[in-house]
Amino acid sequence: MKRALLVIDMQRVYAPGGAWQTPGFERAAANITKLCPLFEHRLFTRHLPFPDPPGRWQNYNAAFASINADQEAALLIPDLDRFEYLDFPKYTYSALASGGLKSYLLTEDFAEILLAGVQTEFCVTATLLQAVDLGLPVTLVPDACAGDLPMFEAALTALVRRMPCQVQLKYTEELLHG
């Protein structure tokens, strides 16, 4: 069975001390680091500013210009950067709405795509919902995700439980020992 680990935006900007530090980031990073050796296909995204932003993304780029200018902040955290992976820069919340990830996933024959990363309430949720709409075999790993508030993580897990025909839910320990 061909499986992929899709890791959303585990960049330094979201790590402790980063401009957009995210509570739970270290827990998510530790679990993703444990999962990486299990997968031959590791797909990592990085959220970057649009080079020529359309519509309201112009406002976003202007509001966060100083953060976006920090090239170091856009890098993956070192614990994950040490693994071999395919890099998919993206410009929108959903990793499947911009960049080359969507076409890659639609041409590969993955039996399961495990989804992890940050931020739960934005990029993880947007990617998960678009994956469902595309009919991709997506599995959420909630303890390998982090958001600004625990309620966002709980809400996404509850949402996934309402879509058992379209999304699976698995936890790190289950994947490590199952």
C-alpha cells in the first residue's frame, strides 16, 4: 500500500519564538518527527507570500510584509528538514489550491495520505476539506497538528468524525504501533 505523509507548514515562523508561534507546535513537531521514518513519501508544504497576490491576498501580504520578508522564518524547522522530502511551496491556506501539490497527488496512486501540521484552523482544515472534495484518501493525525486554541483542534477532530466515509482519523501511537 502506497502511503504519503503530508506535512503542512512546519516552518520556523510557527515555532516557539517565531512571529506566529503556535501553541502545541512542539508536540506536533515531535509526533511528525516520529512518523517521518515510517513513510517513504514525505510531502512538506511551506506557506509563502504570493509573488503577485490576487485580490484580498494583497491585503494579507501588506499586513504581514515584515514577517514575509524574513527568509529564515519561511524555512522548515531543523528536526524535519533533515529528512528527505518533496517540497511544495504554497500561497493559499489550502495546500491544494496553489502550487504543484494538487496535480502531484492526483497523478500518484496513494492509498492513504496522512495529514499533519499547522495551523489547524487555517491551512490544515482548508487542505483537508479540499482533499475531501477531490476524493483523495485523506487521514487526519490530530495529535500531529497544532492550532492557536485547543478548541480548533477539537472542532476539526469532531468534524472529521462526521465524515467517516471520506476521512480517517488516526493518532501517532496507533500509527507507530499499529
